[in-house]
Amino acid sequence: MYGLAKVGFSQSYTYFTWRNTKQELTDYFRELTQTELKEYFRPNLWPNTPDILSEFLQVGGRPAFMVRLILAATLSANYGIYGPAFELCENVPLEPGSEEYLNSEKYELHHHNLYSPASLRDLIARVNRIRSENAALQSHGNLRFHETDNPSLICYSKATDDLSNVIVVIVNLDCFHAQSGWVELDLGSLGLDPYHAFQVHDLLSEGQYLWQGSRNYVELSPEKVPAHILSVRRWVRTERDFDYYL
């Protein structure tokens, strides 16, 4: 893949599909975005394909599909999903240990109920709208990871060069249990003053929170939406001493 990227292929498949833990994701994406690879390799993230139904999706149920969607859509500027099979959370393999779909469109006509209550179409549409409206998510070289005290929580950020758009993403990687913990943000990389509170707006749930300093508490339940996609609003003081959030 790296060789093909060097000779000019502008989109590259990745091993994202098989990177599931916090450590695996952090190590892999640091390799892609903080080494020479970022100069020529443009990662395209796919949670599933017509050929690949990962074990994570097979065992994690609907929360697993939400987790992998949000990771794929925010870790890289480029991502894709294998259509209705992903949208409808189809996760039955051909046989135990296989990554092939039981009812694969490669071999048969498959009629999908696109109006199923299990559909993720609203979440997919919302995530795509967030990507479209936030320039920070339209690049991959600006990815930075932040510490958490819980290995089931991963936290990372993306920001435009001028810090006019700053996004912090926190994902619960556990598809079966609510997870909580403290995130430790690198405030300098986000353009934040450690001595002033700042506001974060959750673009998924529309919740707003006032955070103070680098260390802040989160709790995420997989049955709802197992992630925060937070737009950061910085505290600003004008010459007239009028305070507001930008």
C-alpha cells in the first residue's frame, strides 16, 4: 500500500478494520500521521467491505457499528462504508471464524429494509454533516491524541492551522458497558488558556458543557451514542473587557 501511494495512488486502503483497542488505534494512526507517511499516504478508512465483516462488528452489535462509524469518520479525512449492510448493522458471518457475510451480495440478490428501526441512517447523516461543516475534520495530518485514564476511552483532536475550528473526539471502545474517566487535554495544541474555562458543544447530542483546565470528566454509554464529537469554543476578552466564547 505504501509503495502504491508513493507512485501516485491518491486513496489508500488501511488496516483500520483490525485496529480495535486504544493502543492499537493510537500506534497505527501515529504511524500514518506523524511519520513520513503523511507526506504521500492518504488513508481511507472502511469499517466493513463486501469482503470483510470484522470480528468487532460480529460480536459488538449495534454499538460496535456506531463506534466504528465515528472512528472512521473522524480519524481520517476519507472514509467509506459498505452501504445497507453497515447501515442496518448486519453482522452474521458465513461461519464461525469467517469474515465473509452469510448473505453476501457477491453471490445473491439481497433486499434490504432501509426503514428498519435498527438503521443507522440518521447517525450516518449527522456524522457526514458534521464532517462537512468542520474544516478540521477534512484533513488527517492534524490528528493529535490526548491521554485518558481509562483504556476503554480514546481521545483525540483535530484543528485547523489557525485554530478557528477545533474538534475533540472521545469514544467509548467498549460495546457492552458504560465507561467513564478523565481526559487530559494538551491545551496548548488546542489554543486554550489553562487559566480560563472553555465551552465544548457536542455536535452529536447538542449538549453544551463548560470545562476548566486540562483534566475533565466524561461518561459514555454504548446503548446511546458511544462518543462525543466536541466543538471547542475558546474564551476571548476584547479591548472593552467584554468576554465571550469564540
